[in-house]
Amino acid sequence: MKTHRIGLNAHLLNLSGNYRSAGISWYIHHLIQHLEPAPDLQYTVFLSESRARFSQCTLARSRLPTHQPIVRIWWEQFIQPIELQRARIDLLHALAFAGPLAISIPWIVTIYDLSFMRYPDSFNPLNRIYLTWAVRHAAHHADYLIAISESTKRDLVELVGARPERVRVIYCGKDDAFAPPTDRAALEAWRAARGVPDKIILFVGTIEPRKNIVRLLRAFARAKRAAHLPHRLVLIGARGWKYAEVDRTLAQENLANDVLFVGYVPQDELPRWYQAADVFVYPSLYEGFGMPPLDAMASGTPVITSNAASLPEVVGDAALQVSPTDEDALADAIIRVLTDPALREQMIARGLAQAARFAWTRAAHETMALYRAVFTHRSGESHATR
């Protein structure tokens, strides 16, 4: 049996515990962690993160500060081809959007979303231009593209002309750290020590227009007035761009004492916040997958989310879905979940079952199968040309 060397570009992996270690970085970490040793596959991970440990992989560390976008672009386009040759890599898996222009081996690439095309104003010009070029290039030159949802696959076909048969949907997995609380006393002790209110509605995500925070604030205000809810709204996430309207809405709705901005929360503390919430609300306009609703369902917390982009794929029939532009429907959903105990119990049970469908072991197995499919396809082409 021939052994194939797989190279994984993991230069976006960041385990520092700050906001850079969320999202794509956690996808990279979990996927590599769950790739299994196999007699026909060997893995070499290219990265600069000094804290990473993957026992089943060879680690090729760079001393370059590739956390800086311009340095990472330089590494991807000019140094990576040399490193691939030096390590005698047979297949490159670019784990975040971009493969090198000069490459002589098969390659696949993971695409998370096309937010830089759908919402270009939320990216700096250099990053947006590079990502747009990289995805267009990948769509026409990579052997396969991995999309993390059917929604992202549709965008790849529609926006960059990817061939549907060359796009494989491989869903993200559930992080086992997110689970219902097993020790209520410990949870209440954490709540008291952290000063977390007894009744909270939770949102987790960057404070930016795509996350639809302004409509969430207005819906929250309507729900509080209509049902006299004792809850406070807790917003976890770094402030992104154009958050001035969020501040104006707080003042207009007189919510200064009812909304708590927590800022960025380290990954290892997030499970407690989900467990402490009475409901998780995520009315995002656009997501490539939407990890926060999955984390909430896995934690035994009812979820209200929008019916846009990939979110219906993630929550299935476990969450209440509303139009992200309908503030009245969002307010009504909040009231229903917080005032109907039978509905809450049904949503919790369905949420736990839905979350269990997403596993990193499955994502890794499907990714490994795709590696093998590339070699099988290339081998078939080689035989056909003889």
C-alpha cells in the first residue's frame, strides 16, 4: 500500500486564548486533532503556533510571524511551494481559503463562507482582495473545495462559478466542552463569583452589522415591555465595525441597565455562559455555519435564530427560526421560549439530539475519504492517458 504525504496549511491556528483563537482557528485545531493515523496517509502540519501539539502529525514550524496577514500571504504564495517540495508532500490541504498560485501537486481547500463578498465593507481592502482572488483561483484550480455548509456551497457555485461536483460539504463538529451542567451548585457558584445575573438572554458573536445586533436590541426591548421580562441581555464578543448604531439604539430604547456587554470571553469560559442562559438568541444575517447555536444546543439551552444562510442546516427543527428582518417575530419568539415551560423542555431535548449529529470524528473521516478520492481520481486520469 502506497503511503501518501498530506500537507496541511495551519498558519491561521492560534491557541493564545484571545479573540484570534476563535472560529477558523478552532476548526483547524479540532480537525487536525481528529485526523486518524492510517497506513496510507501521513500528515505534515505547516504552522507557526508554538503551543500546538498533534501527536499523529509531523509539525513543520515557521519562525515567521504569520499571524500578520501580509506575512501569511507571503508564506502561502512564495515559501509554501518550497516547503511542500522539501517535505515531499503529495497533497496539500489549504485549511483557510488560499492555495499557492505555483503548485505542482493536487490540492484541496476549505472555504468557510464568502462574507468578504457578501459583506465587503467588513473587511480591510487588502484582506478582501486577497480572499476574493484566492477563492476564485481555488474554484477553478483546486481538485476539491470543502464547504462547511450547503449554504457556502451554493455561494461558491453562484458567486465564483465553482463546479458543484468539485465542492464537498463537510460539516463542523460539536466541541465536547459544551454540555448541559452536571453540577448546579458549581454553576451557581460561578455565576455569583462572575456577577452574572440570575435571568439572562445570551448572544455570542462579534458586534458588527452582519450579526444583526440592532434588531436584537429592539426585539429585546419590545419583549421586555410586552411580557415584563426580568431578564438582561448579555452580549459576548469583541466590538467590530460600525457599532455606533448599537450605542444609539441602547439610548433610544432606554436599555443601558438591561444590556450587559461582556466583550471577548476565552473559549474555556464560554460553556458556563451557555449553561447559565435561559435562551440563546442569534439573529445573524449571514453565516457559513454558525457555531454559537450549535454550542448552545449542546449546552442544553433553547435557541432562537434566523432562517438565513446556513443556520437552518445547523439547528434543524430544534430551534425557533424567524426572519432576521422581522423584529416583532423575534420579540414574540423570545417571549414564547421564556414563558412556555413545555416548549422550553421540547427545545432542549431536540437541541441536544440535533447537536449530537455534528461530530469532529465524522468531519475528520469525511476529510480523510476526500484525500483518498483525490489520489484515486488522479490515478484514474493517469491510467486513462497511457
